[in-house]
Amino acid sequence: MRRLPVTVSVATTATYRVWARRGAIGCGLVLLAALILVGTLVAAFFSLTWGLGACLEQKPIVKLFSPDGHYVARSALNSCGGATGQFESHVSLRGLSFRQPEVVFSYPGTPEDLTMRWADRRTLVISHSCEVIWRQESAWEGVTIRYQKVAKSGSSCREDDLSRPTRVPS
């Protein structure tokens, strides 16, 4: 058996120590990166949940099928923060072939401030008494949406709540 010279043996041992140290540093960096990633994901989850969470408690009110049965209009009430007494209501549309409904009308108030009806199989009419509108779409996936403003005393729509941008088609 042939032995390596002492100088080569020392160099090999020193190289091994350097690699071992680099490996420990590399493992530490990978662990640090993983912790930063997990922390970022947790922070994003909580900020999104708390940012949207004020109005996540949703109570369906009315479900209305189109005359041909291909579309569903639904009104819902969102409770925005328990003791604050704030509410958001919206109307969403969904086709039978679509899994996820899309909000086409929303406002700060309760569902008593609106009524819905289908004028025909492709036209939804939403009557409301709200001054502040957060979202008001004129069409969705081939369905025309018409709006009628009606006067109503004792409306729950809060005209002073402008915390969300008003988006009304021109």
C-alpha cells in the first residue's frame, strides 16, 4: 500500500475542513432562506385575510335563475366587522358552466335596498336606492345588466362611507 506524502495529506485534510465549513454555511443559508420564505408567506396570508377579512362573513339572501335557467343572479350580505355595524351587499352572476360567480354590483348597505328581476333570458334588472355604489358593471358574459334608481326612505346605504372607490360606468 502506497502512502501519500505528508504535504498532500495535510492539503487533503485542509481542503476537507474548508468544504465542511462551506457545507455548514450553505446549509445555514438554505435554512435562513426557507425561514424568510415561510415568514413572508405567513405575513402575506394574514395581511390578506385581515385586509379582506372585515367583510368575509357572507350571507346569501336571494338566488334568482334566468328564465332559460342558464344564469344565476345572487344577492348577498357581507358583515364587515361585527360590532361596527357596517355591511356590504352585492349582486353576483354565474352561468351554469362557470364555477365561480363574479360580483357585478356592490354598495355599502343591506339587501333591503335592492330588488332583482330578469327582464328576459339575457337581461338582469337591478333596482336600488343607494347613492354610493362601489361596483356597477353594465354587462357580464353576454348578460346585459340594467339599473334603476328608486327613491326609498330609510335606506341603509351609507352616503358618508367612501372608503372604497366608486366605479360606475360612464
